[in-house]
Amino acid sequence: MKVMVTGGAGFIGSHLVDTLLQRGHALSVLDDFSTGIVANLHSALRSGATLFRADVRESVEVSHAVRTFEPAVIFHLAAQANVRTSVTDPGLDARTNVLGTINVLEAARAADAAVINVSTGGAIYGDTDIVPTPETVEALPAAPYGQSKYCAERYVGLYGRLHGVRAATARFANVYGPRQDPRGEAGVIAIYCGLLEDRKRPVVYGTGRQTRDYVYVGDVVAGLLALLDHPEARGEYNIGTGRESSVLDIVEALRPHARGDFAPDFADARPGEIERSCLDVTRARETLGWTAEVELTKGLEHTMAWARAKRGSVDPAPELAPAA
Ligand SMILES: NC(=O)c1ccc[n+]([C@@H]2O[C@H](COP(=O)([O-])OP(=O)(O)OC[C@H]3O[C@@H](n4cnc5c(N)ncnc54)[C@H](O)[C@@H]3O)[C@@H](O)[C@H]2O)c1
């Protein structure tokens, strides 16, 4: 099948690209390389993937790429994915995440392609008392990033109703794994792995008891493939582990990998940070037959091994990311 991945040069997108190629799909990547890097695509380009250097905010560029490649399915991951940037520049965030998604949907409509959209569970639900949180809980984002991703999801639904575009949305929890940029949405594991390699101690903001649902990148790729295998899927699907881990749990889990002192330094809590975030993944399990399989300790081992190999300028990620 011909498949396009927007944001395919990024952390998650590049793992998806590698796995789709392993499955024998004809593949193209659309990316503007604002946060993605060509190195993430080295093996994909060697395997014959087509690259469109294009900006999702530019409808002409998106429609040109889609018309040229004629994908049957578009995975839409290209996004402004940094929460702090969304607060300082909400216009950029909205242009990329809302207008960018509309441009992808318009191009998909014209080419009769299906869309598998990627959104965020971690940033959409806000501070809710219902944890783990199912898809039915009202979205109350705490930052422009969650708001723009939520708005994009609504357009995905609208294009289904208005134009019959076949589309579904995956709402990811906090994704971690090889190739993650520490500046991203769920950077704490990437940041701590880097500090650990530098023999520095982790900084914990607040009590460290705030929780997140950390899901390994190989598992979210498997979730996206489950959506590909269920073309009848519509609406939103939480993709996480359903398990909460605190920041202090992460520090403890990484401690065995440390070569020096890895005791946390505590700093003031950051304003606006939510206390608990964890996704109820019942819908994905029951309707897609998907569950996260990589235990946190195993995922952290893979991530640490990658961080160490990267120091030696080797990119071992394709071998370390479990094929879905
Ligand atoms: N990392 C997480 O924990 C997490 C959690 C929930 C949802 N998500 C979503 O997953 C997707 C991928 O995130 P990621 O963590 O891999 O981030 P990333 O920054 O590594 O990847 C985003 C990719 O999109 C590209 N991009 C950005 N703006 C673009 C534009 N205007 N035109 C074309 N390409 C553009 C970047 O160059 C990059 O390759 C995003 O949609 C993000 O919102 C990520």
C-alpha cells in the first residue's frame, strides 16, 4: 500500500516510517525539518522512501506532495509539539496544528486518501479527577498545544461527516524512546537519560509525585498500525499503558544505569503542571485488539542503550525499537 507520513523525520514519525517499510509499504515522508532530522531517515531513504520537504501550513505544498505520491493512507504526525512554545507563540502553534491538519485533510479529500491523525491524550484532558481517563471525558486543555490538537481532531471528525473522508485519531500518552528530543512534550525521560550519561543529577520540580502514563515508542507505532489494520475505525483512541508512574519512579528506574550519584535535586513546582495524567485504553484494546507491551524498565533500557550508542555516533534505533 502507498502510505505517506507527515512529520516522518521526527521522533515518533521516523519509527513509524521504519516499521511501515519493514512491512513492505511504499512510503513517502512530508516534513519541513523544523524539529525532525535527516539522520532519523537514513535507513528509510536507503530503503527507497520518497521525501517531500514541505510545510503543512502551506496548502499548495501539501496538495502537491499528495497529488504526486497518491497515498492510500496519510499518517498525520507533523505538528508543533512543544507545550512551552505553544504558550509563548500560540499563533504558530495553531497555524501548524490546526491549519496544517486542515491542509492535510483537504489534500486527502482530493486524493481519496484515508487519514490517521495523531493527537495527544496527555495534553487534552487537563486536570481531571477521572484517572485513568477515557476518551469520553470532556477535553479541558491546560495549554494552547492541547487546544490546537483538540481543534484539529474536531476537523478530522468534520471531514468525515461533511466529505466522507475516512479518518481516525490516536491520542497518545507521554511517549518515550530512542530518538526523542529532550525539548519535546514528554521530555523528562529523554532529559534524565542525557543527564545520566553526563553524570549529572536529575532535577525534580515539586514533590516528584506527579504522575504520567509513559508509553514506549514501539508500542505507539503498533497502535498506529492497529488503526491501519482497522480501516473502519473512526473517532478517537487513547494509546497509552493505562499505568501511572511518578517522576520519582522514573528516577528510581534509571538509577541502576547511573555511573555516579543520581539522587534528585528538588526545585519549585512549575505553575500549571497537572498532577495526574493516565489514559484509559479500554477502547483501543477492545476494538483494535491493541495493548502496550513494553514494560517501563525494558523501555528505559532500550532508551539508555540508544543514548549511550549515540554518544559513540552510532544510531542503533531501528534495531532497538521493537518491530510492531
Ligand atoms: N512525544 C510525545 O510524547 C507525544 C505525545 C502525544 C502526542 N504527540 C504527537 O505525536 C506527533 C509527533 O511528535 P514527536 O514527539 O515525534 O515530535 P517531533 O517534533 O519529533 O516530530 C514532529 C515532526 O513534525 C515536523 N514538523 C513540524 N512542523 C512542521 C510543518 N509546519 N510542516 C511539516 N513538518 C513539520 C518536524 O520537523 C518533526 O519531524 C505530534 O503530532 C505530537 O503532537 C507526541
